[in-house]
Amino acid sequence: MPRTLRPLSLGQLLDETFNIYRRNFVLFVGISAIPNIALLLLQLVYTQLAINSAKGLGVAAVLAGLGTVFASIVVSSIVTAATTFGVSDVYLETPTSIGACYSRVGAKALRVFFVSFVVGLIVGVGFLLCFVPGIYWAGVYGIAIPAVVLENIGTGQALSRSSDLTKGSVGRVIVVYFLASFFVICLTFALGLGIAALASSGVGIGTRQVLQSVIGTISRILLGPITAIALTLVYYDQRVRKEAFDIEHMMGLMGASGNTAPGAAAF
């Protein structure tokens, strides 16, 4: 039976976030793992170059470091876009797979990067202006990334779209975003404690850097999807509240069933 979309309370949004992640763990970890493992290999190469920089590889180490930073940005944008597609498919009960999610990313990754950069800049300026504006703008533009991924719009339109959808509900977006982020940060910190314990056991600098890269990758793979899931659910919840998306979705399902009915009868 198709899912009946309805407005969700704050508790239901958070509960649905972790339910979707738990029920589709392989999908989301698979989406996150593929590019992040490739990034880990690049980081390990950079670590080796950095260790050998004293032997005349200084320029190569710097270039590798810049390449690693650029690759991190690209990977983050790609994973966010693919994860958002995955959440949308799961929430709307559309058959999906890791390959199906990645097949739709294309230029969306670049748009995700630009939206992330602009929103980060706006929120950063807001934090400099007495902290409170930064929190508020994080709520106003909190669903710009799901909007730019799931709709055929550009960066500027995504910001306006998020502002329109969150009007009157900025507080809910802020709470969901920061609770999800806080959960991820706490678990990441817990994993970091393991690194500190290993570092105190007298391992070398090179080994410590490798361990940090590995733990960082594990954190991104396991915890990265959570915030994307939460914000995508908020995006759909706001559309249900403001645009009657639940009715639109139901009519779409009824139309699809009607289109297939004649074919079924013919058999």
C-alpha cells in the first residue's frame, strides 16, 4: 500500500529520519562509501608525500594536498546529491538503488556545491553578526540543497525556494538541522577519542595520520547521510504543509494506476 503523506511533528520527523536510515542502511552506506573510499586512497597518497616532503617532495606534497581538498569538496557534493535522491525515492516509495541514485547526479553535484558555498557564506556572516542571525539564516536556507537537487532550478532559485517553503517554520528547520548535526558531531567525537587513545600509545606520526584518515572516512560513510535524510524529509514536509504535496502525490499515483489499467485489462 502506498505511503500516505501527511504533515509530521518535530518528533515524527526525527523518528522518520532514523527509521529510513536504519531500514535502508545498505543503500545509504553504499552511496556514501564508493566516493569516500576513493577519497581515502587519495588522502593516503597525500600522507605519504607529506611524510617524504623532507626528501625533496615538498612541492608534490603541497599539490597533492590542494588536490585532496578539491576532491573532498567534489565527493561531498556528489554524495549529498545522490543521498538526497535516495531519500526521495525511499520516502515516495519509488524503486531505487545505488546506481539509480548516482545516475541522476550529473550537473546537480555542481549546483549542490554552489548552494552549499553560498549558504555557508551567508550563515558564516550571520554568526559574525552576533551569532543569532547565523542560526536564523541556517533555518531559512536549510532546505535549499534538497530543493536544488529535486527540482529543476538554479542556485539563486534554490535559496528563494527554501526561504518560501520555510516561512513560518524556520524554528522547526533549525531544530531538526541542529539536532541531526549534534548527533553526528557527538558520534564523530566519540570515534575521535579512539584516535586519541591510539595516539597516546606511542604510534608514529605517519601511522597516526593514516588512522585519522581512516576514522574520518568511516565517520563520513556511516554518519554523513543522517543530516541529508533529515533535511530532505523537512523539504517534503514543508511542501505537504504549504503546497498540498500529499494530494499532488496521491493524484499522481492514481493517474499512473489509471494509465496502466487498460493494459492490465487487455491481458
